[in-house]
Amino acid sequence: MKPGAQPMPSGTIKRQAIWAAAAAAMLGLLFSVAWRADAARITQVTPQGKVAQVRQVVVKFDESMVAFGAPDLPAPARIKCNDASASAGQPRWIDDKTWAWDFTADLPPGVACSVDLNDGLKSSAGQALTGPRHYAFATGGPFVQNVQPYGGEIEEDQAFVVRLNGPATDASVQQHVWCESSGLGNRIPVKNVDAATRTELLKRFRLQKEAARVLTLQCQQTLPSGAKAQLVYGKGVASPSGIANDVERRFDFNVREPFAASFSCERENAKAPCTPLRPLRVQFNAPILRTEAEKIRIKGRTARSNRPSPLTTKTRKPAPSNSPRRCPNAPT
């Protein structure tokens, strides 16, 4: 400060500093706007990350990239996947700012793809593209589309038909799929049903053409009758390419009650024998085979036995997921 000069008030200094900072910010903003005005950029690329179902890739720009309607419009990006056959498709411009790659079919699980923008890409006005040039996505591991039976009552040795959205390795299924039961405290591993049973199940549910992505499983241990049970499709079930599922799903069931049969007839009183001219009834708490029902005999005090009339033999048609029970201890 020069001799005799008076110091500047502190309030004035603060105001000057504020104005200087504001001017610098304004210049930076103007520079940024000018820089952006001379560059094209991507506003959106879908899909990205892990996506279960993919049929299309879409790239959107903030500037017109092509003279829309012109023949032989160039593709702005390259799509590359680890499964070349699954990634087959056709490119197209939806409009002058939106480009798409349409896959021939939905991508199966275990597919990883990259989207790479072409070098030297410019807008139709000649503006160079700025920003990221590489994007990626994957379809994730196999997930469950359907389970048969779907809830409700099951047998103690129930076979499960599990339809996935794509193939899974047997090793990962054995490791990450299991059964649980309220009557047992530990996990129950699963096993594949035998070849004959698998063939029958695939035919019953018309899944022969989809066999590669269908699991036919049983719990390795017989489930306790009357207990609650779950089939657990855990995290880690992997596709042949090694990409694993990361979502656990649980399917609830009730194991049917122990097989039981009851006999009833009309009597004159509680201590009297059955009235011989009135119907005799044997009832079961689950469906049985008709051939088993026809083995029932009525025996009197003599050695003679009588076969029930076919008209009085009633059996209920079993549900497709369960087989009828045999009745080795049915009353005679």
C-alpha cells in the first residue's frame, strides 16, 4: 500500500471476490456450452448390466446422425457376444437419432455382449462423438419359468419338472438346488430321476423339444408325510458358459397325509353288525388304482368271499402330477 493511501473496506474486498468468482463460473459455463455445441453424444444405451430377457439393443444420440430415409444407412456400433449363433440379428435406424439391433430370437441365459461405437463416428452435421464408446450387458444365469407340480399337495417321493429359460450345468444344479422339509432340519440334496421316468414326464408335459432346458428332479430323501416342504432353486445355478443365476426362488408344497382307509356301513344300532342289504363303503384319503380297488373282497364267517359290484367301486382320477397310491393294507 502506498504511503498516505487508505485501506479498502473489508466489505468491498469481499464483494470484489464474489464478483470475480461469479465471472469465472460464467466463463466456464459459456466454454462448456460452446464445447458441447460442437460435439454429439449418446443419451442412452439399452440394455446395460445384467438383464434376464434381451431381444433388442437400442442406441440413442442427441444429434441427428444420418439423413433418415437414405439407402444403406451405416451402423454406428458393433455388437459382439460370446455366443455368435445366439447374437445373430439385423441392424436398423428407427429414426435419425435412434439405432437398434434386433436379435433373431431372445438371448438365452449365459450370454455376454458388448456394444462398441465405431471409430471416427460423427453426426450428420459433422460433429464428432464424445463420451463413452464401450457398453456391455449379460443375460445372467438360468432362471425358473415354470415348476410342475405348481404348489399344492405332493407325494413323499415327488418328481419335479422344472422348466428353465435355458440350459444349466448338472454340477451347478446338484450344488445349488435342494429340498427342505419342516419334518427334517437339514437341506435335502436333489437327484435326477431315472431315464425312463424323465422320458415319461417330458412326454406327459409335452416338453420333448425343450428337453435341454428342463430339469426332472427328486429329493434324495423321502419327505415326511403331512409335513410342509420346499423346492429351493438357489443362487449359483450356471449356464454352460459359466454365468450363474443370482436370485433364489422357493416353491412351497404340502406333503400328503399318511395313507388311510376307513370302513362304514348301516347298522340298526352302534353294537349291531352291518345291515347285509345295505351298501358297505371303504373310503381312502387319496386316489388309488382301480386295479387295486378291484382286489377288495368281502368275507363272511364262511370261507367264501364276495367281490363288490363294479358299480359300487368308486375311484377318483388322480392329478397329473401325482400317481395313485397302492393299498397293500386295504381292509377286506
